[in-house]
Amino acid sequence: MYRSLEEICRTAAEKKMKFWEVIRADDCQERQLSPETSFSQMEAMYLAMKEADAAYDPTLASGSRLAGGDGGKMRAYVDAQDTVCGEFMGRVMERAIKMGESNACMKRIVAAPTAGACGVVPAVLLSMQEKYGFSDEQMTEALYVAGGIGGVIASRAFLSGAEGGCQAEIGSASSMAAGAAVSLRGGDAAKIAQAAAMAMKNLLGLVCDPVAGLVEVPCIKRNVSGAVVALAAADMALAGIVSRIAPDEVIDAMREVGISLPACLRETGEGGLAATPGGARAGERLRKDGGNG
Amino acid sequence: MRKPRGNGENMNILDIIGPVMVGPSSSHTAGAVRIGQIARKLLGEEVRQARIGLHGSFLATGRGHGTDRALIAGLMGLAVDDRRIPESFALAKERGLAYCFEAVNLRNAHPNSVKLEVTGVTGRMLEMAAASVGGGRVRVCEIDGLRADFSAEAPTVVVYNQDKPGVVVRVSLKLGLAGINIATMQVYRDARGGHAVMVIEVDQEVPADCIADLERESGIEKVIYLCMQA
């Protein structure tokens, strides 16, 4: 995988390729696959996201009872067509919550890049396909863009909350989704990198503080913010706005911030929201129930 | 584009977009399924009994993450995206797999660690300790009381032998003659001249006759071949 967004952009310019084509060519080289095989594997991931979205069940609750049902509330609210953010953003938020809840309820999802952040990329991509009528092939190309950005983040920093806090999970997912959204709207490689940078900048410093150590509170709702920030960053990049800090340096900053975070804010369930009286009570109740859940 | 170091090492794009898995956690759920699968493969037959010791974060938050159900699912050979994972306890009852869970404190172990003692249909037994190290990836840390350290991502040959001169060279020669390239090799023993184990990760799949051939070598007690792709 590539180690910098700059290198991807340079390769795209030199070889007159699109961002997604650069990423696919790298995958074919790395895993010794034909372009068709690589593409069909990536398309399977997109189809699995669609399937997971469709399989949402609003009657499910997680074992801890901390998660479930909010996707149904959001759907009903958006269906009534009176949302503050408008219908499109309403659907994005609805899908992000639904996927996060499905994950908490042990349903089948696509980790992208992680299970905890699995709602961000599909919320953005599925909603854009619905709005613009893109084909599954175009959506698969966008998924390569997301994967390429995630690969650079994995190389330069990290993708797990235990290593870098929530910015490494939701921040990375948002960065990936932002680039994918720009690509779908015809933005070039440079704009894709800018969108990825601006999304990451807006989530820099986000801590991982799961109540009772579970991937539920606040993870599910943070999928919503990751998706919304991704689309805002995409629109900024498409408007021609650029990050004053180079995209690769933004990723490096995420790494530095992550390393600086104390352990209690890196998925241990000992700080932040987990350590509030409410968070501690939920943790205690679950321990009494016999090892949470 | 091959980067010399960093956290993304050995990852590919389907580790970023993927895997398709049953939630909620790649380390506590998908990784736990994989550990169960590896124990089943190492045992080489259907599991009848399992005694499972949970350590660290697996113990503290495992139940809420479905780690217990994921381990049982893996022991029955279910895949990480199998929708039956949440109901694996009921499935185990149906299939006659008896299990129990307990709290353990493993020395110097990764926070997401588990110790498994499994017995198969013919009475074969295996003891294994493993850790889920993130993103659904795992490391096997101990087999039958002997240290080990492998991911099971590549085809892996585990050789149990007597600790005496010449065994390592004969094993590597046999593999070489079969056209199999060794990627990594580890050797461990409990005492000088005692029981030893070799863990060999290879680049090609190893044919069954080559494994059988290795087993006939003097000084070799048992050979296990692990190929999670097959």
C-alpha cells in the first residue's frame, strides 16, 4: 500500500490515471491478482455494505440494552420530511446509526476500516448512490479511493482506537469517505486528498471512551458525525478550498496526537464518557449482570 | 510501495475495506472466531469438549462483545461472517460440544488473550494459548505448553520432536526437496534433550504426503499442518 497521499497524486498525474486506478494497480501488484479479480472482490465489499444496510432490524437491542432502535426513530423522522439538515443528510445520519446498531447487535457488517466505525463509509456511499443514481461499478471505484486513503493512514499512523483513540477509527473512516465522495462527484486526485485531510482535521483529538468497554456508547452516534463531517469536507474540497496543512502532514498529526493520548482515552473504558457517573453506573450494572451482557 | 515498517505492515486493501464480519468488534469478535478455528484445525478433528480461560480484556468485556460465543463458533468451524455466531451456544448443544468458561491470569500475555483446552471426537487433546492483536488478526502464543508465535495467515507446519541434533536440518531438507520455501522458522523446547516444537511458516501449500513423510522421520513425534485457506 502507498505510504503517502502525495505519492498517489503524483502517480495519478504521471501515469494519467484516476486515483482509484492507482490504488487498484497497487493491489494487483501486491496480491498478484488480475484487475478483474481485484475489482470483483472490492465490489463484493460494496454489495455486503448494501446488504447490511437493508438487513437493519429496528426491534433489535444489544446484549447490554445500551444500543438499538435509534435507526428506526431516525428513519421515521426523516420520512416525515421535516429535518433540520434536509432529507439527504437525514438519510446519511439514519444509515450511519443503523449500521452502528447492527454491529452492536452482532449482525453482519463490513469493517471499514474497523467494526466500530463501520457506519461511516456506507452511510456516505449508499446515500450518494441513492441521490445520484451511480452504478455499483462507480461505487466500487469510490471504495478503492476510500481504501487507498485508509491504507496511507494505516502506514503513517494507525486505525485502532486502542492505539490512537477514536480519531484513528471514526476520523480515518471520515477521511476515507470524504475522498470517496469527491471522487464520485468527479473531483481529481488532489481534491480527493484535500477532502481526506479536511475531514481528518475536523476529528483530530477525538478520544476513545466506550462505556463499559463496549462498541456502543458513544461509538454508534460518532458514526453519524464521521459521515456528516465527511460530506462537509467533500463539499469544501469540491468548492476549491484547500487545507493549509498538507494532507500527509495532517495524518502525521493524527499519529502524534494519538501517541500523546493517555491510556484511559484509548479504548480502555476508563476515561471520558465511560468515567462519568452515568457511564460508570452502566458499567457497574453490566458487571453485576455477569460480565456485561 | 512496500513500506519497510509501520503499523500497516503486511496489510492489504481488503484489510482496510473489510473483512465482512459479524460485529461488534474485530478484535473481540472476529479475532475470537479465528482463534477457535485455529484450535479446531490444530486438533485436526471435531471438538467435543472445550475448557476456555479468558484473560484481560477478553475476560472484562468479552461477554458484551460476544467473545465467548465467537470462540465457540470458531471451534465449530464457523466463518467470521457466519450469521449463526450469536446463536453458537445453541448450535453447540445441538452438535454435542460441551464447553465451560473460566477466568485466568496468563503471565506476560496480551490483554486480549485466551487459553483453550480442547478434546476431539477420538479423544485427541490440545492446549493452546492465543491473542487477538487487532483488526481480527491473531497470534498463537503456546501449543501444548510449549511457546510458539505465529499468525496462521500463511500455511504453517508445526513439528513436535525430540530435542536432538539433525532434526531441524532433515525437516527443512524434506520441505526444500518438495519445492516448499520456508518463510519463517521458530524452534522451542522445554529442556535440553526434552520435547521440542518447530513452527515453520511456508510460502506454498504443503501436500499431505509430504506431511506424512515428515511424520515418519526418526525423532519426530507429531506433525500438524495448518492451512486456514483450505
